[in-house]
Amino acid sequence: MKGRLSLIISLIGVMVLASSLPAAADPDKHDIGSGGLATISSTAFGGSVTGNPGLHADLLVTVDFGEITPINTAPIIKVVVPVAIRSRDDYQISVAVTGTLGTEPDALKLSDIGFGIQNLRSLGDRARPCGINSVIRTPYNNDPTTSVTINPTTGRAQYPSSLANLATTPIIMNGPELSSSQGNWRRGADNGYAFDVIIAVVPQWFAAGAFNLTLTFTMSSGPNFNC
């Protein structure tokens, strides 16, 4: 019994979500920032999320999952991070994952963290109407908290898409021009679109330890997309 209990002494992790523009990008054409208040569903075991919810703020959100082993009795931990996007040409958004995880066979892996995109919505009157036709790329158009299953062989949670998918499919969305060019288009409260990044973790048996991950969202010119 002691050996099994040692697996759940503590597994805590921190994740940072931030945005960037590639070196070749034109900052006059693309903008990605905070889309509102980020939330976490389970805080009884140290979980928290911090970030500036203002629509003029940078996308810089820190998620502390707290305890994610069965000491946490929540069935699933759900984090929702609203992201605002504005563009004056066709765009695409990619996400890169960097950081450290445990190396033990029972350590948490990128595939143990669900990752999906939902709820694309206009920010207001100066958003181009055609922006709603943007495409959430396969396999990310899902809420991983509603589609999770448990692998009967490994006992691990399985999601339609996870952080592991980003290694091979980094582009999560693309679409047409999003913002009206009237007035100051950058960081307006009504001149773009927003979507929700949904991150999910099922508390389960993992090796004790900690992890630290950074998700970097990059917006750049994308393939032609008629508006």
C-alpha cells in the first residue's frame, strides 16, 4: 500500500499561455491578445488561473492546476482561456508547446492534457462578418471535457485532441480578414473575434512530481480565404 500511495503524494503543474508574432510578420496586420476572464473549474486543491481579462491586454495567462492525482476528487479539471484575434488579411494561428515533464513511465504526458477550441464569436460592430467562417482545424474543434474517455488498458484519459497533437498539427485555426480598417483597428474592443481555448485534465494515478509548460500562440498570414 505504501508503494501505491507514493504515486499520489503530489503532482502539480503550471502552464503559461502567451502570444507572439513571427519575425517576418507585419504587426500592422495581425494582433492576438486577451479575450476575457480565464477560469478554472476545480480550485479545492490549489488550482488557480491568473491573467488580465481586458480586451486591450496581452495574452499572458498562467494556469496552476494544483493537485491532479486522485487526492483531487473532481472528475475533471477544466480551464477556459478566451483569446481575442484581429487581422487585416487572411490569417492562421499556430501553437507551440515547450517545457518540462517527468520522465518516468507513469509521469504525466502531453497526451494526458486535453486541448480544444470552441465558441468562435464576434467582438462587435467593427468585426468583419465573414470572420465567423474561420475554420477551427481538425482535430481541435471540440470541448475535451465532454468527450473524454478512459483507456481500459492503460487507465489514462483519452481526448479527441490533446497537447500531444500540437507536435504534428500546430495550426489550430485559419480564416479571412477579421477586422475593419476604419479607425484604430489594433486592440479595439469591437473589431475582431474571440474564441475559447479549453484545457482539460482528469485527476488520476501519475508519478509524483511537477511539470512546467508554455503554450505560445502565433498569428501570421495564412492561405487565401475569401471574405
